[in-house]
Amino acid sequence: MREGVCRDSAPEVFFPHDGAGVALAQQVCRGCPVRAECLEFAIDNRIADGVWGGRSERARRRVVRGREVDMTFVADGWRWQGCQ
């Protein structure tokens, strides 16, 4: 991530203790050319702490949950969970 905008920022910025700190880190990430790669790195490596790719821990969990395919078997075959 040598091209990352964060390379010139203190690491503490990306490991905040409150919502205001998260917003500051996200502001740094906003125009970063490697934002998507950074997010994927954190997700692929299951990094639980900090702001990566402009996403907080909670936001990354939502991304991962959104990618999970949840299907159930019904009498007439497989169906997406939640579909009627």
C-alpha cells in the first residue's frame, strides 16, 4: 500500500477509540487511490481492528455479511433466504 494516502499519517489515526476518530480516518481514506485494495486486504486477512479502506470494523462486518450467500432448501429446490 505504498501508494496509500495514509502513508504520511500517524498509525493512531486509523485505530480510533470513538466515532469522531473513525470520521477522521475515513476523511483521510476518502480520496485514496488504493482504498478498495486496502479494504480487501483487511477483509481477506480478517483484520478486526481499525479503519481500513475507509471502513470501520462494524462496516467491514456488514460488507462481509452482504457477500455471504445464505440459501435454504425448500420443497421445490434451493431458494435465497428471505425469498417467498
